[in-house]
Amino acid sequence: MKFTCTGTLVLAAAAALTTGTLAHAADWSDTSIGYRYGNSFREPFNPSDISKNIVNITHASGYKYGSNYLNLDILESDSTDHGAQEAYLVYRHTLDLGKVTGKSFAFGPVRGLGLTAGFDWNTKNDPNYASKKRMLVVGPTLMVDVPGFLNVSLLVLKESNFPIGTASRYSYKTHPMLTLA
């Protein structure tokens, strides 16, 4: 798969370097690289089914005070979407408040309390929409006392985009999102 978005390649390289740094300082980490293909994708202003090749890098790690999650999808569409190339990056960091303060925040089924912050970033080079999404997230996280882990977060999202045909970046209303991880 060829990929020509220079800014995206630079961001992907930066993400890979960051991931390596995070893994080095981590108590635990898991990184994977994958590939998937689909032929029933849809895009704004394009009523046709679109086939896409998708390469992804996913990283999760934990350290003394919290955890990190990073996912980068690099997508290439077929000619139905003009052979467009896209990158979508998600990063979240959860800071464990009990580990930082040395105090227990456990109650009922909750083993701890955290603060999660992060961002979503994407870019696409198609001639119809060319999304340039930016999103910041922040909010409290309940760490549920189960085997493994279950985090429940209520995040506030601040999202904007600057696609083709708009004079400037526009923002959506700030809104909440409930997540489970």
C-alpha cells in the first residue's frame, strides 16, 4: 500500500517513537500491528460502497501512576473514493489518582479513581470531504474491581473539523461521552 500524506507519515513516525518511549518506562506493555480489509465502507457525499485496506498499530501500557493507549489506523480507499488515503490516531492517558496521592479511592465495586485525557486526530486527502478532525477529551474514570481491568469514563469532548468547502475550522458543541475500556 502506498501512502503519500507527508504530514501523516511524520505523525505516524512520532507516534511510533512515543510508543517506544512509553514502552521503555512501562511496568507492562502490549503493541500490535495488524491489517484488515473491508468493502462496505461509506463516506460523506459518496453514496457508493467503498473498499479499504487498513493497517493499524495499537499500543497499551501501564506504569507506576497510570496507563496509556494509542491506536493509529492508516486507510487506503479504492477508486470509488478516489484512492484516498487517511490516518486516524487515538491517544488516551489515565492517571490513577490513588497511585499519585497514595490514598485509596475504593468504594463498593470501584477499586480506584482516575483522570483520563487524550485526543483524536485525523486527516484524509479525498476530493469530496477531506476530513481534518481534531478532538480533545478529559474526564473522570472509575476503575472497577474485576479480574483484569474495566475502566468506565465520562469524558467531555471538544471536537472540530476543517473539511473541503469550509472557510475555517468549525467546532461542535462540547458534549459528554461514556466509555468502557
